[in-house]
Amino acid sequence: MAGKALKKRILTDVADNGGVDWLYDQIASGVTVAELARQYGCSRSYISRSLNSIPEYKKALESAREEAADALVEQGLEMVDSLSALSTTNEIAATREKVNFRKFMAGSMNQAKYGTRPQNNVTISIGDMHLDALRKVNSQMAAIDAEDRQREAATIDADYEDVSDD
């Protein structure tokens, strides 16, 4: 029963704060579901299930994640911009890792805009294609020759004699 009371409190608070619009703004601006869970003192999976149980909230979460990808990229830019000529190699390395993770998350949240697609390189050799075509024609000609030899072997040679009354 304690879980249902918490779920009711979460959903009531979200509705009181502005409902779908508030939830969208929170997630789109970079607030994570884990941060919302900490605010309510519950697990991330619990608040996620609670919010996703309402279709409007579920739709808002899905569309806000695409917008959140932009927020992550902007955070990465701010991190890089905060580095200066006086930054140590450790600060630069730490910032690089943070930015790389934000790039990964942005790609996960908005695959169309920030995702990395595998590249398939195709090499075409005209010479190889020509040789393959010749091999195919030769194998077809060999099959036709084999059929002709079978037909010739099956043909019956006979001498015919005219037995008409003429």
C-alpha cells in the first residue's frame, strides 16, 4: 500500500506542477528520471513505471528525450568552452570523457540527429564483375552442351523400310 500512496503523490505533484508540460520541460532541459526519483525518495524504475502508466506522460517523456539530447550537446559545449589555456591535462582528460559520454547519451536519445550509423564501404571491381559474367556464361554453355549430348544419346537410329503396297 505504501507504494500506491507514493505513486499517487508523484502523479499528484506532477499534475499540480503543470502536468505534461512540466514533465516535458523537466526532461527536455536535462533533468533525468533518476534525479526525479531522488526528489521523491524512490528508485528510478519505480518513478519511471509510475510516469509511464499515464499515456500522456509516457508520450511527453519520449518526445522530451529527443529535446534532452540537444541539452546534453549544449552542456558538452559549455564544458569545452570552460577550459582555458591554464587547464591541466587531467582537467582536459576529465572534460573529454564527460563530453564523450554526453555525445553517447545524445545519440541514444535522438538517434536520427546525433546517432552514429555504421558505415558500409562497398568496393566494386569492373574486372571481377566481367570475369564473373564470363564464368556464368561458360557454365550455362556447358550445361546446354551436356543436355544436347544426352538428347543425342537418347535418339534411336533405325533403318526404315517402305512396306506400302505400291
